[in-house]
Amino acid sequence: MRVMETLLTAPAPVDDDERTSLIDDRFCPVVETMRLLEQKWTLQVVKELANGKRRFCQLQHALRGDSRDGNARDVNPKTLSQRLKGLEAYGIVSRRMVSDIPPNVEYELTCRGHDLVQVIDSIDAWARKWMEASPCAGAGAMAEPRGAASIVATGAGGRA
């Protein structure tokens, strides 16, 4: 009977501080995924591996970015190694030893990794549709979707 009473009893009211701590303590897969993907070079590594198996030096060569002063800059080997280990820990990338001497390792996307590429492609499509391309628009500027101007001008029913 005590178990039934416990189940039927209304929970005690929770104040805002308690509610925030309860929310913060729960696992959220979206937040965890964004934490992984927001790390510098992670998206580029995943997108490069979408093209097939790569060795460490091939990845390092492929991942070039522009620095603020316009000079090309390679990904730091330590950073690349950390990103690959993180992606491997999440089951997104697999690591396979090709040879011991000299040590050669190949990296490739797992099924999870290929699914993630589809998500990244969807985000890319959304961003191209909705994010303003103009650097003068300011941070966070949202563009109208392609074709939205005609919807706004004519109304939702298509009548002018």
C-alpha cells in the first residue's frame, strides 16, 4: 500500500533553482552531440572521412583552414589526434592499424558516422536556406527562405 501511496502522491513543488539543477543533471543527447561537434576541426574531420578511409597524414593535409591574417594554417597534429580519439570514443570513427613498421593507421566513419554526415548535410541545407550570407547583416541574422518573399507578398492563400 505504501508504494501505491507514494506513486499517487503529488510531487512537492520545486523552486526555480532546484528545477535548473534537475535539468542540468539530466543527460541530453542533443547537448552532448553539440558539445562534440562544436570542437574545432571536428566537423571538418567527419566531412573529410565521408569521402572514404584516410590515414592520419592524409587527414592532416586535407584539413587546412585560413587564419585571420589570410595565411593557410594546418590543423595541429595534437588537436587532430584528440579529435580522432574523441570521435572514436563515441563510435563515429573506427581506427584500423594498417602496419606496425612504420606505424600506419587508417580512419573511417562507422555507421554512426555516416548517419551523422546526413545530419550535418541537413544542417548545411538549413543554413544555406535561412542564414544570411552578407557579412554586413550582423551576427545571427536570419534570411527569408527562398521563395518566402512571394508568400509574404501574396499571403498564405496565394492571393494578392
